[in-house]
Amino acid sequence: MEVEAATPFLERFDRALRELLRSEVEFIQLIEDDLVYAGGKRVRPRLAYLASRSLAAGGVPHEMKLAMAVELLHSATLLHDDLVDSAETRRGREAAYRKYGNAVSVLSGDYLLSRLLFLLAETGRMALVHLFAEVARQLAEAEVLQFQVAALEDHRLEHYFRIIRGKTAALMQAATEGAAILAGLAEGHPHRRALATFGEAYGLAFQMRDDYLDLMGEPDQLGKPVGGDVREGKLTLLLLRMLERAPEEVRPILARKGADAGDIDRLRTLARTTGAAEATVAAIAHEVSRAEAALEMLPPSPAREELRALARAELGRVR
């Protein structure tokens, strides 16, 4: 059976998601239109689709429900995170809570979660419910840990990796491992382990790449000024490596959140001269290699090669 291309699947995905989220309450509908249909890259649904098709050419049962579930949890998290972080925009538009107020934004996020629970119930797979419950726990703990790290100035590498594993990698792992659960594979099955490892490793590489480009990318490619994490007081792997190598110069810049003229440019220079940039790229390469190695446990297929291409693309963006 010929494997459906990702683009037609994502077109069907958008139609199915719109139908699932239809509400007679205007504010809910407006927020969902802004957030869910405002040009997101659909990375997580694509992972769910490709993982599904790597196990069966025609896809595993309920693959569309899995794709929608991971996107709903991601979108609900964005609604709540924007409010907590006092973000002004999301995907180039004014953040929902700024347009409609805190209560409407939070409750709309809860509406997304209610539809997520509906989808999980529809699959009839208790193991999938357990997986998403665990992801939700990790997301919440990682978010609180990020505030704790900032408040106590306890900037350890182990904290950074726990945060990005909980906020990013866990959900991407759910997208890929979830397909194995829907295929009926037990926890110890090599194909399920492969997809779980791939999802986690890809998620870590994805977030480290995003953090790296926040400082080292070019504004015209990013669509925003560089140094956003510095200005928000978020310490990424790149910044932590710079602190190890040039603390006397880096720490004052981070303390004032890059507020002085030339601060961001100086950090970009230090990232290269101290070797922090090279070390960060090496960390990304390690996770990409781990993701690729996991794929070798799966049978050859076009979907497996697309997953490999996604992983390699993360490294290509920083080289």
C-alpha cells in the first residue's frame, strides 16, 4: 500500500481539528482560530503521522486522533505559558490573554484540554491516557522548575536538560511512542523503544537548536531580533557554556539582561571565541545521532527516512 504524503495528511488534520474545536462561544472560537490555525509548523502532528506510517504503510488505528491530541496539549500549554510569561505576541499576533483577558485565555486552554481528553477516550487505549498524563506532569514540573531556577539563580546543566526534556521532548516523545501504543506494541517492544528514543532525542535537539539560534541566528531568518532569551533572563545551553568559559564578562551582561548597547553582539562574539557555540552544536549533533541510531531498529520505509531527514535538518540549521 502506498504511503500517504505528509502534506495531504496535514491538510486532513487541519480540517479534522477545526471540526473538533468548533464552539458556539465566540471568544473560544476566536482564540482557537488565532492559536491553532495561525501558521503553526505542525511539527508534533507530523511526528505522529510519520511514526504511525513507519509502523504500517496505511497507518496505525486512530493516528489522526493522536496527531490532534499532541497538538492540543501543545496549544493549551502555549495559551497558559503566554499568560505566565507575560508574552506580548504568539506567532506574530497579539497573545490571547492580552486580547481577551486572563480568565478567557486560561479557560480556553482548559477547553482544548477537554477536547484532548475526549480524543484519548475515543482511542480506548488506557496506555495512551497514561502516557499523556505523564507528559502533562513533566510539562508542569518543568515550567515550575524554570521559575525556581530563575528565582534561586541555580543555573545547573541538569536543570536545563530537565526543563527542555519536560517542556519540549516529552511531548514529541508522546507523538512518536503514542503511535506504537496505538499499534498495540508492549512497552518493551523494540519498535516502541525505538520511537520513544527517537522522539525524546529529536525533541532535545529541536529545543537546543531553537535556543542556539535565538542568539546565533540572523534576524531576517528568525523573523525577530536575536537575544530574546537573554532579555527574558532564560539561560540556555549556549549561555551556560559561556558562563563556564568567561564568567567575568558574561555574568554582568546576563545580570542586566543584555540591556546595554552592544551586549548581544558581544555575547555572539564570545560564543564563538570561547568555544561555547561549538560545544552547543556538538550537543545537538549528539542527540541527532542518537535519534538516527534509534531509527535503525525500525523496518526500512519512506516514513522512517522522513523522520531521519527531520532529525538531520535540526543539525543543518546550526552549521
